[in-house]
Amino acid sequence: MPHLHSTARKPPVSRLALRYGNDLDAPIHSMLGLGVLVDTLAGFGVSPAVLFEGTGIAPAALSDPEARISHRQKIALFANVHRLSPEPAIGLIAGRRQRISDFGVFGYAVLSSATLGDAVSFGMQHLRLAGPVLEKSFRIEGEQAVFEGHDVIDLGPLLPLATEFWFSSIHALMSHALERPDNEGGVLLLPYPAPAHAARYEELLHCRVQFDAGVLQWRFDAALLDLPLPNANPITAEASASFCARMLERIDGEPQLVKTIKEACLNSLAQLPRAEQMAEQLHLSTRTLHRRLVDAGTSYQQIIDGLRERLAIEFLERTDLSVQEIAERSGYSDVSNFRKAFRKWTGLTPAHFRDRERTR
């Protein structure tokens, strides 16, 4: 895995290691949310090939739901954006173009959440899958809701760009969830001096901005969290959230390789990579991948089957989706193959399993 592009300042390894362990170059971060950044640069005449130069990221990764990049590569990409963009407010502009559909399978849970607070809570629980550059948190303080970021790796001149892209993306996603194009309110507190394009902050984020504040926070009225979402669906929300929780229930205690594979599959259930493809993404031989999984007490097929089985059971138990729909959401294009796999897992057909669970 390549190191940072020569134009980017390499983060101190000691501080990175405190946050990310020994996996600084492990391809564990998805491309979620980065497409709009690349598309926006293209609109200013910067091609993906030029933008990705020196990062080790192939432009084709943008359209590959299984593609993964390392933490160093993501920072290198931000360094190139900072260097190449003719528009100083590129982070603000790109973030405003985010769509919930850009964030994979978790969009089901976000869109169908009962309230904005439920959507925020779910999003924060699964934030790590997008490979955040800043360490991020969310909390309630009295009557205020607080998104907070910490620059744990000393981004230096890249901090404004990373901050602008994050807060602008949050604003866009919340606006989509609420179906309010110009959701307003709150105050943005930033630790750096006002840049030359400071006026664009309030214009695009619709909130007050205070620079040199010593913290990196967005504070807004916590009452907004109680607002119902127009696309709320409690059955779909519960099933999606429960599925994600079950898939990740052991992830913090699992070997890094197993975590990496599971996270790579979360956003691409319909097109799960074969073992050979996964090995290539991880820069391993297929033989080495299988051997390391054996050492971890599992196999590639067991991981894939486990994810599919859990998803299928969640939807059978908690929704009225048809078997055909559940097969598709579980990564099967052929419903007959899904039925065969499900019988192998449970000893029952999907229909019999659903009937049994509902008569208990």
C-alpha cells in the first residue's frame, strides 16, 4: 500500500497508531460519500485520474461497492483535493450534494427511522464504516445537540477541508431525511482562523459560524431531534437496525481481517465479492486469505453465509416482504438458490420458517 502523496504532510505515526493501531495501511475504509467530492472536482476540470494520482486509488473504485482504501490513502486524497481544487469552498459545495443513497445499505435504516434523533443515533453507531478522517461524536447537552470532531492526527492545512466536507455532508443528509432543503439553525464553532471564503459557510450551511473557537462543534436545538421523518417505517427500521447490530455484534472483538471482510460486505450485499476478489482488494493471495481465516477460526464462505442468513431471518421475522424481495436483499439474484441456502441454514423453507415464527 503506498504512502501519502509527496505533496501531503504525513501524519505523525505515533498519534495515528494510538487511534488506529497497526492498520494505518489496511484497506478498511469504504468509498462511501466520496463520490460527490470527486464529481464536484470533475465539474471544475479535475479528472478522477488526476485527482487520484499518487494515492494508490484506482478511479474505477468509485463505482465499485466493494472497494476499500486505507486511512493513509484517504488523507492523500484530501491532500490532492486541497492542492488541485480551483474552488476554495470545495468541501462545502461537495458536501451539500450528498444523498442518503450514497451511504449504502444503512440508508434503509436512516430513511425509515421514526425521528431525526433515531437517524442520527443510527448513523453515529455505524460511522466507522465510512472511514472518518476526524474522530467524531454526538451528544445532548441540555437543550442543545452537539456534533463534535477531534483532529487526532494533526491534519494541519487539511483540517478546514475535512471539517467543511463533514459538516456540509451532515447538513445535506439531515435535510434529505427531513425533506427540508434549507434546514437552518445552530452555530458552528471552529478551531481555525477564518479562511478567505468564510462567507460561504453561512451561505451554504445556514447557521452562524465562529472561527478561532478552540473547539470543532456544531450545536443546534435538540428539539429538532424529535421531528418525525416523512419516510418513517417502524418495521423496516427495526429490521434494518437489528440486522446491522447482529452483523456487528462481535466485530470489536474479532480479528482485524474478519472485521475488514464484514465491513466490506455491509454496503454491497447484492454483489458480494468472491474470495479471489476480496483477496485482491486486501493485497493478499487467495491462499493467504484462506489460511489467515482458518487461523482466525472461520472461513470466507462462513462469513458470507452468516451475513446472508442473519439478514434473511431478520426480514422474515420482522417484515412482510415477499420471499423474492428478501432473497434480493440477502444477495441472491435467484430465489430458488436462496430457498436452497435457507433450508441448509435452518432446515426449513423461508415460508415455513416465517409461519413457524409467527405461530409461536
